[in-house]
Amino acid sequence: MTLAAGAPKALLKGYSALVYALAGHGTVGGEARPIREGRLAPFGAGDALRLAADRVQDSRSPSWSSSCWAVGPSANPSSSTARL
């Protein structure tokens, strides 16, 4: 998933998930925890799965790219590209 600088993305609640920052930087979760390239953010069941790209990105990466893996209430693993 790629977000332009400053763009938010709200995903479903009730999922356990992992978000890995591939490039750029942004924030994750309802508390807007910072995440940078190469970092992993875990989410527990019931956490708000929210992502937002920082308004200012590094010159080498004008947007924030991440990969998200989630397990939903039915306990079926899925990837963000398949479900969102």
C-alpha cells in the first residue's frame, strides 16, 4: 500500500495485524505512533488499524509505502492487497 505525503488511510477494526514500512515514514494506530522505513508495527485484536503518511517525506522517497498482514475475526490470514 502506498500513501502520498499527508494522506490518511483508515482500515478495519477487530483485526490483529503487522505493518512493515517499506519506504518513507508515517504514523500507525489510533495513537499515531511514528514508523519509519524498515520498521514493523504490531496491532492486537481490537486496535484501530489506521495508517497515515507524514506530510514531509525524504527526497529519496516522496511517499510512504508499507505492507500489511492481517488476521480478521474469522481467523483467516489475509494481506492488505487482497482485502483492501
